[in-house]
Amino acid sequence: MSDTIFRLPDLGEGLTEAEILEWKVSVGDVVTVDQVVVEVETAKAAVEVPVPIAGTVADLHAEAGSVVTVGAPLISVNAGPAPRNGAAERYREEERAGSGNVLVGYGTTTKTRRSRRPAARPAAPSRDEAPRVISPVVRRLAKDHGIDVAALTPSGPGGVVLRKDVEQAIAAAATPAARPLEPAADEVRIPLKGVRRTMADRVSRSRREIPDATTWVDADATRLVKLKRNIQRADPGARVGMLALFARICVAGLRRFPELNAYVDVERHEIVQVPHVHLGFAAQTDRGLVVPVVRDAHRLTLAELGAELARLTDEAREGRLSPDDLTGGTFTLNNYGVFGVDGSTPIINHPEAAMLGIGRITEKPWVRKGKVRPRQVTQLSFTFDHRVCDGAVAGGFLRFVADCAEHPETLVTNL
């Protein structure tokens, strides 16, 4: 019975490719319908992919660390009995023998990462066309010098890549003006991929396209800190922190200054103001910086807003956010004060029009009623798209936020 090829499905949100993080199965394993066979990472989040076919795994068409385009072959499953003398049996024998006879582009249970090649959907690829690397020494040599063995022409019998093939590629890549044959001992190269590449692309695009400006102000947050403590004392289970309080203030501010809850439609030369507030907030994770989005934040109470911020933060740190959780924001809040810093000039989350940054809240001398007193002070930074508004609107919004921080009782009736 012929193999059935399962291709990388459309993961939504316009995503065109995904990186293989970890195979959950190996060649020769028996799988059932809807069994998770691989974990991939898109530009949005990590996703587990089930297979809609039952049978024996015949081939894995990409190894951990490689990038697969949507529609490209992912895994082949044979619905018949597992072959005894075929490719799967040979794979098992070689794996037990430690020969390292792994086809490039095939999966293994290791998590070795290779350099990304430009993603392109091949036309009717053949499993037999991929070169083989039998020697682990050759594989290591290629990896150390950044050589993609899949791009080499193998000179060994049966399409095997030999050491001389890799050495020739290394020699061809080295020129007097290029990098030396041996990499510098202190040089560290970290590939931009997955969530980090998405964020890098987004902030780069923001800097290229948005003429941003930043304004800032110091605010006495003593009463706001007291309000947070009173809320937590009254309801110890409530997850209402400073981020939730500032989120609530921002929502109120955007009602007064709807010009900032907007984006620029470049093609139509229009400023588009949106009626709903989808509030994004910066969250630092092991995978990098992500911006989860609280949908319809303007409809939530303070307690509901705090609970949703906490839920999204937990899921972000655990890598369980869906692509929908990371898109569609209309305004972003960035509490960089948790890192112990006072100020920043935030980069706008494209294509939004503005972002509020919150510095650390720390005790400082503050003139109040003609006397210098110790107060809990924070610096608020506001970056805005100058195409959307002028300084008067931006200053008005920032002053509103600062006034609410200094006199939060003005918001209590609306919380």
C-alpha cells in the first residue's frame, strides 16, 4: 500500500511557514487518527499538529529546526503493516548502530537546530532526492561552519555527502575579505526566528513607517499604590495589580481621546478610528517579547480586566497563546518598571497609533502643599504616531493618565 503524505496545514492568521520544534514520533511508529505528531512554532505561537491518518510512520519530511511552508510535505504514513525490511527497518538498525545515517530533511528525535534556508515550496519533491550524511563527523563539521548539506552535491555512492564535499564548500565560502575558516572563539550567533523574528520585523517596520514622537511626565502614584493595596486586602483572591489599574486608566483615557485608538490606512490615506479597545500589553517570556491582547477591554470591570491580564500572562509564559491572542490590538501598555528602570521611549506596536510606558514606582522627594515629602513616584512615557494626532492630544492623554494615577478616586465610580 502506498504512503499517504500529510502536508503542513494552514495555521491561520496569514501564516505561511512554521519551524519544526520537536517530533513526537519516529519512523516506524504506529500512529492513530488525530494523534499529535509534531510541535511547530509559527511567527505567533507554538502549535501542536495532529495527523488525520492512522498507520505506520514511513517518513518525516523535515527535521527539528527546519522551516516548512504551508502545503509542503510534513509526514508520510503507511496505512498497511509496518515494513520489516524497508526504510523504517533500515532507519531503526542505523539508529541502534549509532551510524548517524539520517536523511537531511527527515525527522529525528534530537533537537539539533540548523540554519534556516529561504522558505520556498518545492514542486513534487522526492524523498530519494535528499542527500544522506552517514558520518557524524561530517555532520558536525558542516554544522560548525554553517554549511547546509542539503545544498551540496554528494559525491559518495548512493547520494552520500562525504567529508570532502563539506570541506570544498567551506573553502568556497572563505575568501580573503570574508570570515576566516575557523569562527572566532568569542563569536556567538543567535538566529532570529519564531517569536523573536516576528517582534524584530514588527519593531523595524514601526520605525520605518511611523513618524513617532515621545512625551513623558513624572506622576505621584502614592494614592494609586494605596488603592491597589486596599483592593487586594478586601479581596485577596483578586489579581488586580498596577498593570490592571493602568489598563483601566488607559481605557478611560481612550474614551476621552479616541484619536489615539486608531491606525493609518496607508493605501487609502486615511486615519481609521476604531470603536472598540483591544488592549495589548508587553509580556516578557523565554521565547522573547510578546504582546497578548485583551479583547474588548472597554467592556470589562477592573476585576475582569485584572483576571484577563493574569490569564494571558500565564499562557504567554507557558507558550500556550494562540495566534488570535497576539493580533488585533488597538493600543498597547508597556510596564517596563518591573525591570527596575525609570524611563523609556517605547516603539509603537505597528500598526497601532500609540503606546504608554510605565516606569518603576519608587520613593522620591516630592513637593506637596509647599513641603518636600517622600512620595511613590513613577515616570510615564507616551509614544504616539504624529500622523494621527498632534502634541496637544498626546499631552492631554498623558496628563489624564497622570492625574488618574495621582487621584484614582476620580475613577472609582467607573471601575
